[in-house]
Amino acid sequence: MLGLSRNDFLLLLFVLLLVAAAPMFLNPFPEGSEFAQFNAGYPDLMQRFVIFGIFAIGFNILFGLTGYLSFGHAAFLGAGSYAGVWMLKLLTINVIPAIVVSTLVAGVFSLIIGYISLRRSGIYFSILTLAFAQMSFALAASVLTPITGGETGLQTALHDPRILDGAGSVGGNIPAPSLFGLEMRHSWQVNVGDWLWTFNVGYYLSAFVLMIAFYIAIRIFRSPFGMMLKAVKSNNQRLSYTGISPRPYTLAAFVISGMYAGLAGGLMVAMDPLAGAERMQWTASGEVVLMTILGGVGTLIGPVLGAGLIKYFENIFSKINDNLLHQWFAFMPDGLEDFMVTIIHPFVGKGWHLTLGLMFMLVVIFLPGGLIGGLTGLYNRVFRRRSKAR
Amino acid sequence: MDALEVRGVNKRFGGLQALNDVNLTVEEGRIHAIIGPNGAGKSTLLNCFVGRLTPDSGTVMFHGQNLLGKQPHQINQAGVSRVFQTPEIFSDLTVLENVMIPALAHRDGIFEFNAFKPLRKETDIKQRAIDVLEDLGMEDKVDMMASSMSRGDKRRLEMAMGLVQEPKLLLLDEPTAGMSRADTNNTIDVLRHIGDSRGLTMIIIEHDMHVVFSLADRISVLAQGTVIVEDAPENIKGNVKVQEAYLGGAH
Amino acid sequence: MELSALLLQVLNGLDKGSAYALIALGLTLIFGTLGVVNFAHGALFMIGAFCAVTLQKILTTSFITLDETKTDFLGKPLKIKTPYVEEWFGQTAGQAIIDWAVPLAILFAIPVMLLIGFIMERGLIKHFYKRPHADQILVTFGLAIVLQEIIKAYFGANQIPVPAPEAFIGSLDFGSLVGFDPGVVIYPYWRVVYFVFAMIIIAAVFAFLQFTTFGMVVRAGMADRETVGLLGINIDKRFTIMFGIAAAVAGLAGVMYTPINPPNYHMGMDFLVISFVVVVVGGMGSLGGAVLAGFILGILESFASMREVIEFIPGINQVVIYLAAIVILLARPRGLLGRKGVMES
């Protein structure tokens, strides 16, 4: 079906169900209950899940298949964001040109950087990509201010030309990005018993794009091209003695993953028409590496999972404060309660990065294959034990 | 007709003259063995043919085109495949994929952006890979990970990767090293069969004289970086120079 | 552009170059001996700086006495803080000890950094010798985040000023020493100290590797690890010690850097990115290359921040290091002094 094997098609269906039903199952706790703060089913966070999922899927096509570790993919995300905002300013407030152009611009940008960086491999490649991204970040924040808005960032304004729709101000407000008039920020809220479900236009557009991105990734993974990329990772030298030139393959993978990053950047500004230079910083590049590793490098669904988990934990952990902790441990004797709060305090709220760092180390140390690798290993062990018993 | 013509090849590593004015002619459709004591320069010579090393001087002509200065993948596309001495396989991929890659390279050239065609629909390529693996007695191992195979099986996989490309010239670097006697004999049969049926030209480097004399139509003896004798197998056995080279009494 | 202005930029580049060189030296030692890419090395530099902060805090720990004869603005007896060291050693000696907190922190930082290095190597890095470089990068990157967050939790997010001893406040009129007009080429004393200090450390590391048996084995290990292991020499123990030394070098670089730039928790990351560029430009595994590239890039950065240059090429000061790295890596694939086959797979 759709040119996929049965298993892959089921995987695609599974992801489709996951993203379609996300507004419901991400809000498992009734509104107003004590656990409502663990709900993740609100538009802003769900948009981030899928957008970073797209970013990570693309990154995985490069890193997961070819083994080339880029530390500069945030540059493409940033370039896509800027291109997207410019489309919203110059052409139309409709998000489609913004999303398409941001993908293309990131593609061209990654073609240039990839062409140069791929002349080297190993850590030299990583450092070259890092250098390019840091340069882009520094320039975007300073000299390129007329294009990028500098440190304040680039955003839509009241008097942007928008030559296609001329959509000036609606009632004196800056128009919100929309899809043929359907605003991205528009949501339908449904109350089911004590539960509140929010169905947001922007989220479903992003989810739709994620499905396409995921589908393309599956096709790439299962194609001869994808196999060549795996061969690059496995034994680059041997590939050339087999009559294959590895560089065009890696460059193609680099550009594809750059375009995914640009697409994610375009979607970001479609949801919220603001792009800042910090989106290009190397910490942002590090984040997508984290997501991919956490979920499982080289697996299809791992990066999506990793992106979701990191964004979820970031959101939840950073919201927990001491008051909340005291509430939770209120059932304990006072001394113990204070002790527990003191212990947990450094890991939550502003200390969320500490948790992130620890989580990251634990995954790399104990689960080299990421969560998916760990689960597969567990499954195999159980399965094998069974077959031995027979 | 000559398939490969090597003229005046020299290669120096610092103070060591690894190859000294090597001349060699390999006729089309023949199996040509290169033998010689350890350190004679056999592997160095092979590396010069496939672009891993560039000689300091000399020419290597293959069916009239110069191989020197070409990239390894261009040389392969010209029809020269190499079977490595230490197995250089794609250890993270399955045996079948390992053989499909060179088969695809043979069909599609150095680069093909076929990112949307499912691999499992490449039935022709897959069938060819399986056929070659069957020839080498590996049909039951197609879905194994290459890394989990025995050393002997890796050697046979190497050979399958070379054979599936149907090259004009196959370079074999000690193809039977590390194999059992039975596997060695099987390999000899396979190579003999392919040599006879397809008229494939082969250059084979080998220590095992049983293999050499079972296969070779012609033998060159390399010692200290230079070809000391080139002759038919029956004339090599009794040759005094060859005995000297092997026993170390040459100088 | 005048010669004196050029000289000034060279001098300005030296202290940053020194810091780059010291961090890159440690990174290269770890990479060359252990084959590990340590992304937590910048964090070690940062921890060194916070050793100085900690010592300063310890030294200024005070007890409070009430002076009944005077009153504060609320009419209560005036509280007087007296650091314990002043109480114990007398006021003059005590104040001198506090004043010299940064140099004293060297003595404090060496055992601390060695210990941290040993623990890191035995507890974590050891298990990553055989893992892919990507895994090493990732786990040490995680460790770097953890370390800097711990520091942030204890010391806060703001920069903490740590002054140099009073004797080194002020500037050296370097220009007048070499024949320029007085007051044109001036260079703060502490930066002179930092540069000299860095040179001593670098010389000590090289001498240690060159003239001791230990160093000889380490150098042999850098050239060919397997063979040295086959000789029956216990490489592991030496590698642990090397890691400790590399950590100490980074830590000392951090201690002495505090008066130049007040430390904060993310200074390690800031320096790490550039230090990695430095190592790669110098050539992975080449100690000389790391030092050379550190100084070259430090000085280059300083030149690029000159007003004349920025007016000519806007923004160049921001990107010059990366630009240089790209050009050098493309022209010389293995960096300035790199060897073949290192870190290419």
C-alpha cells in the first residue's frame, strides 16, 4: 500500500493515529484536577512536538543513515524561518508559500554548506558544519540585521506589502498567518465530561506535513538510495571500490535533511510569525542531535519519539516549582517534606537542563540504540527466550 | 588480445622501493596468477590497479584506457572489480544487501538518486545477487548480518560482491586464505567455472600453490618489487630463479 | 595603520590565545592518548575558574561581631564582619591572603582538578574507549551540561568578579619598552602574568612528555596504542594520570582567567566550541598544532576586532575564527600539523 511493505504501512498508520488523536490522549487528566499540569494537549506544545519531529526525522536521514554527525543543522532551520517570515511579509499571509519557500531556501543553503563540508569526514566534518552554523548565527545577529532583524528578530508588521493578497490590517491588527483564511491559531474546544480537548488548525496542518515527511522518510529508508547511505556509514571506503561515488549520495542526504530542517523552520513561523537568530545557535543544533539519539539513531520512528519526549519534559519539568513540590509531598512529615523538596529542586524549574543532561548521559551509556533500540533489544530477548524454550 | 598492460611501474615508500619497473601483460579471458615471497610487492601492485595507490611512474592500461589517476569508483565502473584480502564488507548490512550494492553499482553507475523506488521491487538485482550467492553455497545465509559470519564466509561474500558485477577483470587478493580445504576446493571450482563460461579475465594473488596451479593459465613471479619470471605454470615449477627467490638465495 | 596598533592587537590576542592553547592542549592530550573526544573539557576550564571563586569565598568567610560603640543607620549596634583568616593570621597577613586568592587558588585547584579528572576517567570515559566517536561526543556533551547546571545551581547564573592581587592591577607600558611613545601600547599586568603562566604550563607539559619515561610511554602510546599495550606496559593507569593532568591544565587555565573575565556557568561551553575549532585547525592529535593554532586564532580574533577592520568588513570579528577554520581545513585536510588517518572514520 502506498508502495510500502505491510509493516511500514502499519507503522505509518500508527503514526497517523498518534498525531490525529494527540489532542485527546495528550490530555489524559481532567481539567482542573491536580494532574492537569501534566497534560500536553494544548496547541502550542503539540505544534512543537510535530515540528521538531520533522526536524529530527530529517536529521536522522543524514546522521542515522550515513553516520555524518552535523553540528550545524540549526542554521537551516533558521534560514527556513527567515525565508518563511519574508514570504509572509512580502507575498501573502497564506502560509503555503512560506512553507514551500523556506524548504527551498534551506535546500539551497544546505547544498552550499554541504558541498564544502562533505569534503571532509569524521570530526572534521562536524567542526566544519559547526563553524558554518556559528558564522550564520553571528552574522544573522549582527551584520545581516536588515534581513534578519538582528537580535530582536524578524516578524510580520502592520504595513508589510503582501503583494498577493494585500491583506493589510484587519481592524488595525497584524493579520495572523492562515491557510486560505483559516487562521493557524484558530482552535475548536470540545468539552467531554471533565476533559477539555483543543483541536487547533495550526497543529493539524503541521501534523499533515509531518505525515508527508514521515512517509517520504520511510520511502528513502527502504530505497536503494537509502541502502547506499547505510553502506556509507558502514564502510565508506569499500563503497568506492564497489563503483559507487559516496560523495553525491552523502550530499543528497545532507540536502534532504537540510530541507527537512527548513520545512520545520517554515512551519514554526507559520504558527508564530517570528524568527530570531538564536534559532541558529549551536545549542539548537545540539538539541536535534539529542532528540535523534534519545529516540534511536537510524530508526524510523525514534526521532519523532525523541522530539516529543524532550519537548514534553522541557515543558513539564520547567513548570514545576517549589510550591508545587510542597503540595506533592504535603502528606509527608515536615522534615521529610522539606528534604524531598530540597533534593528534587535542582532538577526542575530552571534546573531542567540538569535533568536533560543526566537523561542524555544515561541514554548514551545504557541505551546506545536509544529508546527504540532498547525496546527492540528487550523484545528480542523475550522473543528469543521463548523460542529457546520451545 | 591484452586485457591489462602494465608498463614500467615504480612505487617508492620512503627508502623502500616497493615496486621496481614492473611489466606485466594479462591476456583476455586468462587467469593470471601473481606469486612471490612475502613483501615482494604483490598487494602494492594490486593497489595500484584499483586506485588505492598511485605509482610514481609507469602506465597501467586496461583495454586501451589508462587507469592511473582515476578514482577507485571510476576504475570499478570501467570493469575492474577487486576481492579484498582482509574482508572489507558492509558489516552492518545483510549478506544480500552486501551483494546487491555492487550489483546496483554495475547497473546504475556511480550515482543514482533512486530514493523512492522500494528496494524490494528491485527483483532482477535481488535475483542476480541470490544466484551468485547460490554459486558460492551461501543461499542459506542471505538474511544474516554480514558482521555475524565466520571469516571464511566473509571471504566468500567478498567474492560474491566481485562476481555479481560481471567485471571484465577480477582481481583476487588471496581469495582462499582462511578457508577450509573443502571451501577452497569449492572456490577453485567456482572460479574455474566462471573463467570458462564467461571468459572472465582474472588476476589472482595467492600463497596456496594448490590454488595457483589448479587455476592459473599463466604465472608471474614477483620478488623484491620486480617481475623475475613470467611463464606458463608447468615451466614455473622447476625454474631456478623462482626457487632462489623463495629460498632467499637470490643475492 | 601604525605598527604600534598592530603590536597592541598581537598583545591583546595573546591572553585569549593562551586560554585557547591551554584548553586545546588538554583536549589534544586526551584525544591523542585515550582516543576520546571530550566535549566536557570546556566544563573543566569552567570548574577551574570556580575553584578560584570557591577559594575566594572560603577566604572571605567571616564571623560577625557587634561594635557597641558605633551604631548603624537604624541605631542598632554596628555589625562588623571579620574574615577568619584575618583573625587567625593578623589583619595585614589576612588581607594579603585574601588579596592573593587567585594565585593561591592554583594550589587549591590542582588537587581538585586532578581528582575530578581521575573520577571522570575511571567512572565514565574509560567505558567509552571502544565506543564510536559520536557516542563519546554525546556522553561528554551530556556531562558538560550536567556540570555546568550544578555550578549554576550553587553559584547562580551571574558573572562573579574575582579580582587579581592588587600588585597586578594597572598596566605595563609595553610600547615604551620597545621604543614607541609612552602610553600607546599598554598591556594590563595580569594579562602579562597570564601569558607567562600559560607559557610555563605549556613548557612544563612538553618537558614532561619529552624528558620523563612516563612521557615517553605516553608519546609512544599516542603514536601506536596497540603496540605499546602489547609490550606489557600498563597503559590504562598512565592514561588515567594523563586525563588528570589534562583536567588540571584546563582547570589552571580557568583559575588564572578569572580576573580577565569574571566567570559564569556557561563560559566553558563558550570556550569549548572555539577550542574544538582550535584543536581541529591545529590537527587532531598534534600537541604543537594545538598550541600554535590557539595563538594564531587568538591573535586573528584580536585583529578582526580592530575598528578599521570592522569598518572594512562588517561583522568579521564575529566570524573570523570560523572562517579561518574553514579555509584551513579545506586547504590542509588534517589541520596545520595533523597526521594522516586520525579521526577520519
